[in-house]
Amino acid sequence: MMSETYTFVEGKLVNQFGQSVMMDWERPIMKKVSDILCSEGKRILNIGFGMGIVDTYIQEYKPDLHVIVENNPVVEEKMRTDGWYSKPNVMVVYDRWQNVLEDIGEFDSIYLDTWNDHRVKYINTLLDSNLKVGGKFLMWYNKFEFDKIVSNLSENYSVSYEYVPNDNIIPPANQQYEKGGFYIDPELENITIPIITKLK
């Protein structure tokens, strides 16, 4: 389903190029995300399981329905091994999320954290089709990408931001990627969590 090969290593999920798809240091960010998601209701959609950090936090809230969409075979196999398919309130959808929007219903909140996904052009359909009125949509923040999403929003939506203080959360650049570069600036004062709320 995907051309990239993922590998779980200590504290990271990496692709074949040594790029970190997800990292253990993201936990404080994912905890804040789950708090926001689960304050809005009991039907939660997460797109992109990764290491399962945000999904584990979501489970602490005991939602009525917790749908996870994932399409990487390595990640999906790890989900099976770790018992996600047997959790009574969890539904795992193994597919590209763009393929299943018409089938998975509406949710009180949605989180999207995918990798190398070219996702911007699909976000409006996701919001219109799958987010309930009053619900919140969150995603991993990339300012350039998110600004493009916001520019496409109708008056039916509002935008706000929450922040997680960077109290030595973000590691040095050479610890973020296996082969150099960095995923997020270690010098940031705050880590941004963007929120889109559906008004009507």
C-alpha cells in the first residue's frame, strides 16, 4: 500500500531513508492533543497510528468509539501484535484515509498526523463529511501547510491554537533524524497545536 518501509527502533519509527516518522519525545504534545480531542465528545477519529502514542492517551478517556485509520503494513502488523484489533471500543481501518471518508461516519473530534501524504487538498472534504458541528479537528503543525488549509476554509469554521511549552521536550537536531537534519526546531519556545472548529 505504501512505497516506504518503516522500522520500529528504540524510541522511534523510521523509514528506509533514516527519517523519523514518529518519535517518543512527542509524548507531551500527544497528551495535550488527546486532552483537547476527548474534551469534545466520545466519538474520536485518529488518522495515522504511528507509534500509537496519541491513541494510547485517547484510550484513557474510554471513548464510545475510537476509529484509527492506518495504511502502512509494518505499523498495521504492530497494531495487531499489540492487541488494538481486540479492544472493544476501537475500530481499525487498514486503508488510505482518503479512500474511506464516505464510510466511516461523523466524529466529535479528529486528529490527523500522517507522513509524506500530500494531504492538504483532502482536508476540506474530511471536515465537511466527517466532523460534527461543534467538533474539533487537530493535526501535526506545519505552518506553511496549515496556512494553505486555512485559506480554503469557509465561514463554517473557526481557527484557534493551543501551545505546549518546549521545556526541553524537543531534542537536539542530531537526535531527531537518524541521518541528520531535524523534524522540528529545538529552539522553539512553544510547540503549536492548531485547532479547526466546525461552527455549522
